Amino acid sequence: MTTDAAAKPGTDTPPFTYQARGRWLDRWEPDNETFWESGGQQTARKNLFFSVFAENLGFSVWVLWASVVTAMGPAGFAFLDGLGKGNPVALSNSLLLTSMPTLVGAALRIPYTFAIPRFGGRAFTVFSAVMLLIPTLGLAYFVNQPGTPFWVFMVLASVAGVGGGNFSSSMANINFFFPEGKKGTALGINAAGGNLGVAQTQLFVPLVITLGTHIMAKDAGGYRFGITLATLMWIPFVLIAMFGALRYMDSITHAKADGSSYKLALVNPHTWIMAVLYIGTFGSFIGFSFAFPTLIKSNFPELAKIGWMGTLGNLAFLGAFVGSMSRPFGGWIADRLTGARITLYVFGGMAVATVLIMAALSAKNFPLYLIAFLLLFVLTGVGNGSTYRMIPSIFAAAAKQRASETGQDPAGAVIAAKRQAGAAIGVVGAVGAAGGWVVQQALRESALHFHGSMAPAFWAYAVAFLIMGGLTWWFYLRSSFAVDRSPSLAYANI
């Protein structure tokens, strides 16, 4: 057995040890202050850094289609021709292509979470990075085959969903590395680093596609060349992520499944309550992030003619950018003011932002439309951080209560709670991501059945946000509920 280089000051005892094979940590006690300060903190931050890098690329590949579809009409693919000219079929096809990665990514989040206890965070991070090569290389090849049918691109868009699965495996892994008082911030940073991949893709992909048309010509071949460049540019970074995870990341021995964690998490009503709340926050973030370039081009096609403003993804990248940057703040403020209270405020604000979006569409006012959407994205980011902070708090509080009532070993109860919280994170993340698919399908159906109008979908969103705010208050903020009144919890730190 080998030991880590870090040691407790003034002693010969290392704060943790590695198994002889692989980078499995035999001892990991982040809530032990001495352990944390004498080497644990540095190791946790190292794993967080490489986790963020790999997850960021996962999101970048996941959302790639959101920007690519806006250039496929000019690239010679008839099924997307006329997207910015009020063609409802092109709009429907575009939203189908952008929603498929969302749906597949949501489905993969559950097995990706379960893989962490089975294979370890290090090994599975390497695997998840390798999987990103399939959708990128596939798109680069088929986009240069002008006769490629629509169904092939639907398959390729679906395969891009592997990037969405990365989120749950990364979050479940990082959840084990940090102490309770720092989970909100750590999970917020981890998630924000991944979410930022959406913004960087929506910023750089349109620029690179435009560069391709300047290098070649502003014709179908030039657009295909630009899409190829915008796809292949991610390959070197994916290779770096694979090497970094293999060389520097660790796995935690006690993060292995105990055979009952997943079952307990699945039958716990709070897993499903939090999943519904996460539909409102992350489902909205990812759903609108995927749809935003298409929404701008469809509702304000004149912007595509304003030089570099059109080139910059019609400013669509700003939504994902502010939503990503606000997520760590949501975790940080939830550590101090409780996640439930912040989540309640977020849903109220999201309902207001949605009404402002409808007002902007009615007035055809792009500045108001952009500001309202940016407000919505900021609130989704804060809500993503606060809801994820609630999950470990809920399971930890429940475990402490059971340990107190049954005489169970508190340390063992805490470890069990972390395992159940990790399993719950996978379920919550999957359902929330599936909410992104619902958001896009609601927009698609509204446009198809109401002559291009998306107002019915936005009204439905506003009502849903208010209902989710009510659920947050009912289950986690009502002072009339005692601690032992299941399924509601009134713990002060949730």
C-alpha cells in the first residue's frame, strides 16, 4: 500500500493512503478538520479541477447541435432551409435536433451516476471523455456528405447526449470529496464549470463556422467546412481531459455502493420532490440554452443581418454564460441562507421573467427580450446551485435523525447518507435534464399548432414555476411541520 505525500504537521501519519493498484483512497474524512487541513483540501481541489475540465467538454459536445443547426440550412440541408424565414417545418426540425441530445443525456445520467461507485471517479471520468469522440467525429464526417438524410443527423444528435451524462457522474463523484459545509460551493463550481461549456460553444462555434466561410466561400461548401472546423476543434481538449483524469484524479474506496443506497434513494419521496424542482431550474436552463439560438433566429431574423452581432450566435451565448456564472453563487448563498429559501425566491423570479419575455415578444422588442431571458438564465443558475445544495442536506438530516432514534453509529449514518445523496443526485439530474426536452417540445408544439406563436408555451412555464415554488414552501419551509412529519422535513439547514 502506498501513501500520499501529504502528512499531518509534526507527525509521520499521512492523512490518507492509496491502495497498491490505481488511485483508490482508502481513508477519506473531509469532515475531520485536521484531515482536511493537512492534505485533504488540496486533493479535493485537484479532483474538482479535472472534474470541471472534463465536464465542461461534456457540456460543450452536448450542446453543439444548438449552434450547428442554425448553419445547416445554408450548408445545403433542405430540411433546415428557411429557419429564419418563418418556415414552421424548419423550426420543428431544428427543435427536434436540439432536443434529442437533451433527452438522451437525461437518460444516461442515471447509469452514469451508478457507475461512480462501481468503477471509481477517476476511471469513469476517463471513459466519459473517450465517449465524446464518437459524436464529434461522426458529425465532422456526415456533415460533409450533402446527401445525408435527416434521420442520420437525428442519430448523431442523440449520440451527443453522452456529453449530458457527464454531469451526474461528475457531481456524484465530487459530492464525496468535500465536507458538508463546503458542498454547496464545491458542487456549484463543478456544475458551473460544466454549464459554462454551453456558453463557450454558443460563442465560439458560430465564430468558427463564419471563419470557415471566409476561408472557403460563403456557400454551402463553405458552411460545411466551417461546421467541420467547429466540431473538430474540441478533439485536442478531449484528449487532454482523458490524460489529466488518468494521471491526476482519484477514486474513494468508501464511495462504493453498499447494495441498498440506490434502492433507498429511489423510494425516498424527497428524491422525487427534488427531481420536480430541478426540472424547473436545470430543465429550464438546459432547455432554453439549447433552444435560444433557434428562438432568436426565428423571432428576430433581422439580427442575422447586423454584421458581427449575427455572427456572435445572435448573442445566444450570453444566456448560458450568465446562467453558468450564477450557479456557484446559488450554492454559496444556499450554504448561508438555506437552499429551500433561495429556491422559493428563484421560482417566483422566474415566473416574473417569463411574463417579461412574453411582453417583449408581443412588442417585438429585442432589448427587452434579451434582458428578460438573461434574468431568467441568471435565476436558473442560482436555482441550480440552491436545489443541489438541498439534496445532501436533506439526506444528512434524515440520517442524523434515524441515527439518534435507533442508536446507529453516527459516522456510519453519515457515510450512508452520502451514498444515498449520490444516488439521488443521479436521479434528480436525469429528471431535470429530461425537463429540458419538455421545454423544447412545448415550444415546438406551440409553434406548430398556434401559427408560430410561442405564447401558450411561455404561459405554461410561468404557471409551472409558481407551482414549483409552492412545492418548495410546502415540503421544506412550512414551520408547522415538525422534523419527524415524513415526507416533509423542517430542518433548519436545508
